[in-house]
Amino acid sequence: MKKFLLVAALLFFAADLAYGQTCDAFLNGAKARASSEKWKEANAVLGENLEGCMGHAEYRYMYGITLAQVAPGDSAGKAIRQVQAADSLNAGADEELQENIDQAMLAMWGPLVNDGIRMLAAGQIEEAQAKLETAAELRPDGKEAHLGLGAVHQARNDHDAAIAEYQKALEIDPAYKLALLRLGQVYQLKASELAASDDPAEADRATEVAAEAVEVYQDYLADNPADMDVKIQLAGLHATLGNQAEAEPIIREVMESDSADANVLTELGFQMANSQQNELAEQLLERAVVLSDSNWNEPLNYLAFVQIRQGKLEEAERTLKAQLELDPSNPEAWEYLGYVLRDLERPEEAQTAFERGQAIPLQLQNIQMTQDPDETWNVEAVFQNRTEEPVQGVTVVFHLVSPAGEVLESKEAAFAAGQPLAAGQTGSVRVEFDTQAETPRVRYEIL
């Protein structure tokens, strides 16, 4: 009996040895192929023999790497799961392998989140949600995935779901400022929606929700008293609630601060315009225009709106013309100019402005700039077909512009080049600039 047990033990030992040698052989073969950039062949070798090597940490790690190389978009989730399995199997035993695993997890997970954010910016909400949910599942402690999911829910006006995701991000990192700002914004949106209800009980709830937003901002400012971005949000919330006595001191502090740049003042001006505080909004936006040397169309856009609301038509005309010098393909600005000229009793000029606006086939919905590690910039823009007919092959020229207004580089792109875009539908276009630049802006023209 003892002899039989000894033989059995030797047989099992031999089997384990053969298992290890076989998996190592497959692994080494895959490494050799990968070193020659033959990623598909390396992936095929590992995939075909995966079932027999499920307990081999480095094998699972290498399989994940090859999956990411073969199909980085489609296989991102599968690749990360393989690397996660390698992480569990290794558990820090092999320090070099552990370092490689940690680096791979970060390198694979980041693009998955970025893909989700890009899809959201392009209006592909369902696709964005799928990517970001996978990212959150694969790495629950990744705050960026929860921030992205919050933005997905916010885009759907699902305030409670957005709040839950932003709170998850803040649980991971209590100092995550972007999540805090988004959380406060959603509380504001929810409060505004409740306040607009005909149900008195809902209106009472609006005050409670707004108070939660105030608490979020004030808690943060207790530890970060000089943070202008959060002060802007708090001032806007107070103004929305009609608490002008609380809002105005913050606004004056922001206006007098040396750190208040054009971006800060434009954001606060927008907040005041939304709160019907037109005079304050005008002061803030006029200063933003001066600080940007009239080279940025966004404060001009809001300023024109505030001036029109106050009946300052001659001032609005000048502002709109300055905006259109920077943004000549903005149909909305041309139409506003047409209404202003009409009310100034200049019908022929008004008709020309209306015709200019009507001739522009696309309406900008969203534009996003991202920077590569080499400090060059990419731009992705989402346009909507505003005509009643399909559009195809519209040329859009993007200009990378310095803060001083100098055009650093221009790139052309064909919008809807492959398939016509139906009336009312949206589509995206992307350009990659070659020029390195600090804090540039982008302008566009539709030809």
C-alpha cells in the first residue's frame, strides 16, 4: 500500500512539473513572438492553451497584454480581467511581475475610461455607459469611472443616479474637486427641477436639496478657503435661491481677486445670467472680455444675451459683431444679430444677417480639447444637421489659437464624409494638431 501511495505521489508530482513546463513553453513562445511585434500570433498561442494554464500568473498576465494589443477597444475588458487574475494568482510573490501587473492595469484601464468620456462627448450615451460601467466593475476604486458614470446619468437628467456616482467618487477621494463641483451642480439642477413643480411638497423639497448643495460647497471651502471655482458655484447657488445677500459678497471677492481670470469671470457671469442677475452678469462678462482681449467668443456670447435681455440693443449689436469675427459659423449669433437689427429698425441688414445664419448647415453641440503627452492637442466636435435635408462632406476648418488670438495652426476635416447625416441628427469630427501650445483655444469655420 505504501509503495502504491509513493508511486501515485510521484505521478502527481510529474504531472505538476509537466504542467509548469508546458505553460512556460507556451509563454516563452508567446514572448518571442511579442518581441517581434507578432501580437496576433502570440495571442493565438496563449488563447489556444489558456484552459490548461489558468493557474499560471505570468501566463494570464501575458495573455491580457496580447489581448490589449490585438484589439485595444473591443478586448479592453477581457484584457483587464486576465491581468486581474494574474494579480490574484501572484499576490505580490514575484515583485517584478507584480510591478508589471500594476503598470498594465493602469495602462489598460485609463483608455477604457477615456473611450467612455469621448463617447459621452459625442452624444453616444448608451455606449459611454457600457464602457464606464465595465471600468467601474473592473476597478471599483477608480474614481474617474464613477465621475464619468455620474456625467452619463446627468446627461439623462437622472439626478439621483448621478448624485450616487459622484458620491462614490468622493468616497474614494474626498478631495476630488471635479466630483465635488459636479455633485453640487446636480443638487442645483435637482432643486431647480423640484422648484418648477406645481406640487407644493416638491417645492419644499427643492429647498432641502439646495441646502444639501450649500453644505457640500461650504464643507469643502472650510478646508480650501481660497478655491475660486467652488466659490463661484456657491455664489451661483445662492443667486439661484434668491439669497442675494449671501451671493454678492462672494461675487465681489471674485471680481476683486488677482486670480480671477477670464474663465472664472465668464463662468460666474453665466451663473448670474441664469439667476436673472443681469447687471452683475454684465459687469462680470465685460471684465472677462477685457481680460481675454476680446479674443474669446464665449464671454461675448453670454454678454450679448444679457444685453438683449436688458434691451441694450446697440451694445448687443457691437458685442454680436465682435463675436462673429471670432465665430463666423455660429448660426445662432447671426440670428440674434438679425433680431437686434430688426428691432433697431434696420430691416435690410437684419435680412442679410438672417440669411447668413440660415445658410449654415451645422450647429455646434459640443467641442472638447484633449492634450497628448507630447503637448500637442486634439479636438473633437459634435455638430447637428440643422437643415431639413441630409448633409454630407461639409468641410470644417479648425484653428488652434493662442490666448493672445494668434492662429498657431489650422486643420481641415470633412464632416459626414462617409454617410449623409439626416436632418436633426448629430455626428462628430476629430482633428489632431501638430503644434505644441500652452492653454490654447480652438475656433472653427464651416465652409
